[in-house]
Amino acid sequence: MKLEVIVTVIVALCLYSLVYIAYNYNIKESQSAYEDNFLNYSNDGSAVKDDSNSYSDSKNSPNGSSPGSTSLSSSETQNNPTDISLIFSSENHKFSSDEYGALPWTFSPDLHCKPKSFNFTDIEIQYFWNYKNYDKCKVDVLYEAEVTQSTISIKCDNGASPEYFTDTRPERLGGLKIIPKWQKELKDYPNTQYVMAKCSSNSIYSFVFNRYKKNIEDNAKTRSLKYSNSTRPLTVILLVFDSVSRGNAYRSWPKVKDFLTKNITQKPFSENFSFYDFANAAIPDMHTLDNMPQILYGMTLSQTEAILKSSVPTSSKFLDLQKKAIWKFFSELGYVTMVAHDDVFDYLPKFAGKEILVDHVFTNFWKACLAVYGFHNHNAKQRCAGDKDSHYFSFDYTSQFIRNYSKSNKFAYVHSNAGHETSGNIKTVDKDLYEFLVSTLEFYNKNNGDLVLMILSDHGIYFPRLQYDIRGFYDTRIPMTFMIMNKEMEKNLKAKEVLEYNQYQLLSRFDINLALKDVAYYPHKNLAEEDYEKFKKDYPVSDVVSIFREKIKNERKCEDIKVPNFSCTCKNFEEVFISGSNEKIIIENLISLAKQYIEIHKTSGDCKSIETWKIKKALKFETMSLKDGRDTFYDISFEVQNNKVINAKAIVYTDEKKNKEGSKLPTKTYPGIVFYMEKTNLYMQISHLEIEGNNKDEICLE
């Protein structure tokens, strides 16, 4: 009998271990699949299966292939797109106006890196983004609620007695989802930061609470008194929306756009607030991990990795590193601090750790949402938590925080992943963000202290169809970088002229970090010039400024702020030196594709193939690092028989990316080739071809 019990226990433990491992593997696989690069999304936001089996060798192609290449053809896997997505220009662009926002395009003619702003037509927006129009979140059973900081009473319209779930465990970034235990009685309510109330299986409501703690406020004031006895509080809010470019913010948030570009210039806000749009912000790469350490720590990712040395997120090394975090900087100056992040994956913890050393952390709620509502911060769908979109709770918690500590200096870092997908969930933010901005400015309009509200993104979002349009590069590489501040503070800092000037300058992530440190000293009679210069020496770049204090120099280049060439929005098309071995491979493959393109699209049965060719122009434009696919545009003109000139455009990226993404153009119309170069299998696809002297639609060589 004892043996049977032992065997049963061992089997049970083994089964539990297998389930636990499988669950963790699934979480890690999901995280790996979705983390920041979006290479497995189709244009409708769904995951794309590897369609490599739909390709076959074109051994019978009448034009043949270049040596070492595989010519590809396939059945159509998507609707034949029009050329709106295919024709990129290699000419130096004249960015003569702000097509996104409302900035007067009045920057210095001597500016080395001028701001970029592209226009997209309504048809193009529908084609490229194809966002869904999500409705208001709905539930089956309505309810009545009386909610205060000390009590909560829920009455379900279906007559059911509500069940409750609360959670008081320590707030930690990342980790596994929180499985709710529903109870008839609401327990430990004063100590929980959220409550979920269930009237039916499809009607579960959520409420969140920032709990005021007098000891936190008293301790902050004690620290503040070491620097000054100022009684006018400053609030600094760093509101980060993951994966939202400047262009996408203006396209997706019409109410917010009108508020920022029009309403703030009118009463009741115009007398007290200014809005700034930094249209020329630069990013080191298309990943949160490359951007946020520079903003939050003033360090590069490699610097943080050198300190952490592959430590697990629970290691004490992360707590040591947080001594350099911007929230620690504010805390030491006497600010009440807060961090809210809706990430359920161990992504930000890779450089921040799981435990965040601030007064208020709000993150466990979204791990409960994963179990209760079935969404996480990478789902390509609307994320409803009961009758509200999930991002609403970040705004609600932050609003409570700034009111609970209205008499204290305070700093909040709020990171939302509402835009970290491609289906259109970002559009649901518009109404809630607009209402948050209005209520926040109304609160500070009543003389509740000074305000600096930065609305940033780490980077834009990669859309597969836009990879064939040069505008896509700029749209994803120019992050949203907005700021609202009250005019009294602006005047005292003598910052207006400098801020207006810096809106057009090449802005680095290090500049934002230094600006936050600079403004943190405002309640304490400002940061002394000597100390400011010392702070500047702490950065891994020599060219760093506070946007409140210094004008960014006109001659600043990407390399000055550690932005690599593939991510640099200052660059133009570069000349291809055709004598190099790699360049010869590129050109030979493009000529081969041009032959196939003419054969596919020829407008007469008497058309001839390319017999001889001579390069007249060869340009390239790199848009991605090798780890993200090595995307590079090529624009090549070559002379063929009878003095005809062919202009051909193509894109090259890794063959692995092509198979993952499924975003290539239909190869029956736009032929592609796989070839080997630089120890990597690459894929080239021609996207446009025209013959000079022919009508636009005439593809024929005589």
C-alpha cells in the first residue's frame, strides 16, 4: 500500500512538472515570437504561417537565374497590390512641410539632419495599416457600483451576488499570470491595488486603486528639505507608448491630435500650458531594449549588459543598477515615485529587473487580466477588461496618484503596450488618452503646482507592406516625442526659445534622460551649471544636452549620439561601388530578376530579353540591422541594347525573414531570388521596373 502511494505521488509530481514546464515554455515562446520585432505578423495582425512550401524552383524559366541563386514563383497568397506600395524614390527628399502635425517648418537651413514628414493618402493608410475599427468594450450584465478608497459595493442587474478577486502580493514586473480565486466576500480591500467583480462569466468588472500612504509622503518631504524648502510641487510624468511612431500617433489619435495642436492654443489652457512636438527624434534600433535604457538610465543596452552579466531578473545586480535609474534620481531629490507597466512578459526585466525600487508599482493587474480576460500586451486584438479598454486603468491609476500626492513633488513612469500590435488596438487609446490629458491639465490649471508631461514612444511599429516604401523607414524610425509643460515654469527656466528651436533638431534618447535630471532640480532653485556639466560627462556620448537648457547643434550627426547608420534618418541613398564582389552579386541577381519581370509583364509577343547591360547608376538604402533582416533598398539604372535605359528597384533581406514574415509581394508579378552572400542566405525581390522612353505601362524591349 505504501509503495502504491509513493508511486502515485511521484507520478503526480511528474505530471505537475510537465504541465509547469509546458506552460512556461508557451509563455517564453509567445514572448520570443512577439518581442518587439513583429516579424511574424501579416498585415491583418494575425500570425503568418511559413508558406515556403508554396514555392517551387523555376527551372524552366526562359531567362534563367544567376549562379548560386534560386528563382522563385508561387501561387498568389495575397491580393495583387497596386504600385502605391512599390515605388520608392532615391532622390534627396524635400521635406517642405509638416504632413503629420502642425509644426511650422521653420528650421535652420544649415541643419545637417532635417526633420522628415511624409503624407499618406486615405487609400494608402487603408492599404498599409488596414486597422480595424473596434467598438466600445461590452459586457452582458450591467451593474451599479459605489466605489471609494475604503469601501466598494457592487449590485449586478441580473440579481446575482457578485464574486470578488483581490490580490495583495508584491508587485513585480513580468512573471506568470495570476490565477484568481473568486470569493463571495471582498477581503483585504484596503490593501489591494485592484478588485475584479464578477456578475457572470462574461461580465467581470475591474477597479484599480492607488493607495495613499502618509509615510511615503513624509519621507519624500524629508528628502526634499535637504535641498530646499519649496512648497510649490512639481509633477513629472513620463508616459511611454510602446511602438507608436510620430506619424502613427497623429493618424490613430484624432481627438488627441486636435487637443495637442489646437485646443492647448485656446482657452482655458492656452494661458497656462505650452505644447512641444520634437519632430526629429532619433532611435538606435527598433527594440524597446535598445531605447529604454538610454531614456531611463542614460546608458546603452550594452552598458547595462556589461554590469548585469546575464544575471537572472531577480538578481541583486538589478537593484544595484537601479541606482542609476531616473526614478531613483527623482526619489533622492524628494519626489514620490511611481511605475506602471502593463507587460506580463519578462522583457523590461531584462535590464530593469523584476523588483522596481519606487514608492508605488502597478503591474500585477495585467497578469490577472491574462487569466481573467484572456489578453496580454502583445495580442493583436482589442484588449477589453470588462467594460473598459485595458490602457484605461493605467490612466486611472496615474490620475489617482497625482491627486493623492497633490502637495508633493512626484515622478511617474507609465509604460503602455496598447500600440504593440498591428490590428488597430492603438486607435482605442484616443478617447481615454484625450480625457486623461484634459482632466490632468484641468487639475493643474487650478494651481496645483508645476507640470512636465512627456508623451513618448520607444520606437515605431514595423508593418510588412511598408517595407517596400521608403516612407515606411522614416515612419517607423521617428518616434512620438511630445511634451506639455506649464508656462510659469517655462518662463522661470527661460526655456521657450530653446524648446522651440530643439523641436527640429536631431534629438537623442540621452538628451531626454539629461533633460529629466535637469528639470528634477527645478523645485530646488534649478540645477547649477557646474553640476550640469558634471552630469554631461556621465554619458557614453560627448554630445548630450538638456532640451530645456541648450540648443542642439546644427551639425549633430547620428554617429554623435550612437545611432547606427541602418537606423539613421539623416542619411540618403548611398552609391553602390560596383567593383566589389558583394555588389556584383547584388547587381547580377537584380539583372536576372529584371529579365524575369520583362518576360512576365511584356506587352507584346515580339519583346526581347536583356542581351547586354551596362550600369549607369547604382544606389542603396539600408533600413534594418542584420539581426532584423538586413532590409536594403536598391535603385539601379542600366543601359541595354538599342541604348534603352531600364530603371529597376528591389529590396533585399534575409531568406529566413522572408519565410517567417510571409510579407513578400506575389512572385508571379514580382519575381524573387534567393542567393548566398556574406555567409547568409538572402532574398531579393524586384518591386518596380520601367523602361525610359516607353509609356509607363509599356514593358517591352525591341
